[in-house]
Amino acid sequence: MLKHLKEEESLRVLDIGPTSPSNINFLTGLGHSCYMADVVPEALTGQWVTPPTEEGGDPGFDEDAFFEQNLNFGGRLFDVVLLWTTLDYIPEGLVKPFIQRLHAAMKPGGRILAIFHTKAVGPDTTFCRYHLTDGDTIEMQESEPHPILRVYTNRSIEKLFSRFSNYRFFLAKDNIYEVIITR
């Protein structure tokens, strides 16, 4: 992804995670425009939960209101999405609609860098702010204390992104998968 960011000009980048001033500076320094969306704390507030539709059913999620407030891009289409570990932390009812919203907000051929935890508990499962660097590493800075709600397998990630055209999985250190997904 770093090679892509350095080779291409004037990309529109969506950084989904806790706001990182260093990412803003890094991306704008490369000549790209940068948009931020920190959805995890908002998704976990509980204000978007709706009552069950049937007695004994599970509560729902007012996804339209959530996305209108948190992922309304005013018709902008993105070339790159930095998804980080967002899907590990948001409620299950938001995951598939979230991915559908991303698909609609990306240009054909656009790329997502997504990170997924390989374990639900342990020292490497803290919710973090991720910082891009000029090298092959991403710096992680501990953020708010949110628990991981689920761990994805390669197969479940492929199913989630089935409308996308390509996936490349990388097992990184610190018990995470890095996945490059192409629309």
C-alpha cells in the first residue's frame, strides 16, 4: 500500500480509525487528500440500537441513521481506504452494511488496507491508533479501551468482501492479519 501511495498522485484517502495527525501530515505530504472517520466509539455508544422486531428476537441497529451521521461522504469516491482494525470492534449488525457502504464509496480499482486481529484476547489486542510511516512498518499507539467483539478467519474475510475483486493476505507480527482488498 505504501508503494501505491507513493507512486500515485492526488489520491482521495479515507482513514477509518482514531484521528491521526501524523497520517494527515503524511498523506497530504504525498499530495493526497485525506478524510477521517472514527466510527468505533460512536458505534459502541448504544444510541443506534433498536428494539427487537419480534418478541425474543435480537435488537437491531439503525444503520441508516448511523451511516448518515458517521459515513456520509457527500458523494465523494475514494481511491484508498485505511480500515485498520475497525471491523473487529463494531457491533455485528453494522459489519455487512458498513462494507456495503465502503464498496459504494470507492472507485473501481480502489484499495483497502484492513487489519484484523488473530486473537480475541491478549497483549496485542488493544484498540489502537495506527500511524503510517515512510518505511515498512506501521506505528501503533494504544487508544480507548474497547474489547474485540470477534476474530475473523481468512475465509470469513473473503465472504465479507465478496463484492470486491481481489484480496491479498499477510500475516504480520503482533497477532494481526494485514489484508489488501481491491474493489
